[in-house]
Amino acid sequence: MRLESSLRARGFKVVSNPSGDYSFDLLAGKPGDVLAIKVLEDLRHEKARKYVDDLRSLALSLDVVPLVACEEGIPEGSLVTYKGVPSLSLETVDKILNGEEGPFIYFSKGGVYVKIRGDSVKRLRREKGLSLGDLSLKLGVTRRMVYEYETGRSDATLEVAYKLMQLLGEEVVEKLSFKNIANYFMEQSGESGRGVQASRIVKDPLLKWLLTRLEEMGFLSRVLEKAPFNVAAKGQVGEKCKVVIKKSGSSEEETLTVDAAKICGSYALFINGEGLRLIGEREVRAPSRPENLNLKEIFESAGSQ
């Protein structure tokens, strides 16, 4: 896959899913950026909805940037949000990797917008000796709208953003970077990102018992149907803690789960009727359902990821 080669060439560590059956085809990480990428022909793909629902849950649980990279259907240099997940053309992803970060142009229900850097608009307007009213006249918008731009409460239409760049320079618009895409994803997720705790959904008694224990410790957990692991969760064990959980399966799935956990900076936790196995900096084993099992101590013994 060309995209995998491009990621590796830019210093990312990459875990690939050759089967194509999961919500991500590539997990790629380097300091400051962890991406979960699903490549689709276009957003009309028959399984797109199921993949994207799972990809969003994975991203919210593991603090990674979810991306759908489409071969067709998305204009180059712009972002479309599909079921809460940022979606770009493959060409746009490649350009970002090459450092060619254009303006952050995105499609919304109200039209096409450009993300504005409000602090830069305010500073540059004042440096040029322009009042809110002066700038509003030049842009063809109200004074109130200029105030909304400057306080970060509103983004500009393509036409207004172009005028802003002509008047004040390109610094006034955000760049379409992975970091800004991550921020946009979290802004759009808001409270709807909490979801339903996994213990209320899973049927397996052993998995339900483990998830209930984790949730009692304050973890938020989400069931994943299109991943090599069953659940992703995050909480606090002294510090922020993320974990992917797998009811023991094939060796191939377990290897992919451990590799994915390393990329995402999370623990990998495996459980079956014989015992529990937690992999962080070290591997720790314990009986699967003793009443006095101290999960906090087990996480601490495994060391942080």
C-alpha cells in the first residue's frame, strides 16, 4: 500500500491490517501524531457506516486521530465529516504527509467553510489600524461576525476567508494538519463522544465481569465490532491509562492487538477462563476471577506504556 510506505518514510511506526476486515487498515504513530486510517473507495462503500462507527469509538477511547482516506468522492484539499469521522482524499493525506498543508477547508451542513485563527485576525487587524467596523465593511459582513471570527466562535465561508487572507495574510487561517484535524474531531465529538459503557453491551460473562471492575475504577469503555480486540477503554491509574481488551483468540489477532497497543501507547489485556494477562512495559499474569483481584496493582506492576 502506497500510503503505508509514505507513512514509514515520514518516520511513523506502522501496524497494518492486511485482511481489510477491521475499522482501520493502518495504525501509524510517531511523537505527537497517532493515526487510525481506513482506506475506502468512497463514502458510499456498502460497509462504510459500520467501519466508521467503530473507527470513531476506537479513536475516542485511545486518543488517536481517525481518518477515512477515500480514493474517490472528496474534493482534494478539503475535509468531509462522515458520521463524526474526518474524511479526506488519498491525495490530501499524501500532501499533509509531505508537509503541503493548505487552508483547513471543510464541508458542513451550511456550506463550505475555512477554519479561522481568531487571535491572528484580532492582532493583525489592530496592527493595520482597522476597527471591527472597518474590517466588516471590507469583508462584506457584520461587525458582530468579525467579532465571532476573532473569538473563535465562527469560521468563515470560502469567499470571506479569501478576502481575509488578502487583507491580513495567510496567517489568519488554520492549516489542514493532523494536529488540527485531531482538534476538530474532538470539538465535533463533544458530549456525544461518551457512548454506552461496554459492560452493558457484551454478553460474555467473563468479559462483562472484567469491564464492570474497570468501570468501577472510573474507566470509560467502548465495544468494538471491527477490530482485532473486543473493547477499548481509558481511565486513570495514577495517570491517564488506556487499554485494549481481547477475549483470547487466534495468535494472529493477539499479535496485532499487542502491536496496536504499542502504537497507541496503551496496555493490551487478554482474558480467558484460565487467567488474565496484561502487557505494558512488562507482562503480568493473574487468575481471571478471584474476588480479591486488584486491577490497580496489576496495571502498576505491568508498568506504563
